Amino acid sequence: MTLECYRRISICALQVVGRLQDHRLCNQKIRNVRLSPEELKKRT
């Protein structure tokens, strides 16, 4: 495997990991919005 090929693979892997982290952050934000204090008060 050449250095250039390895470099491309590592860059691609970093991009995939970055997208997964962004996706998790978006999901956490959505959950926080859904479970806002007003919503919790309505439930109890």
C-alpha cells in the first residue's frame, strides 16, 4: 500500500467519524428540545 493511498483512507475515515459525531450531537439537541422543562412539567 502506498503512502498516498493510506493518506486517502485515513482522510476518508476521519470524515466518516466526523459525520457520526455531528449526527450524535444533532440527536442530543433534538432530545434536549423534546425534553424541555415545560414538557417535563406537563408529564408530571
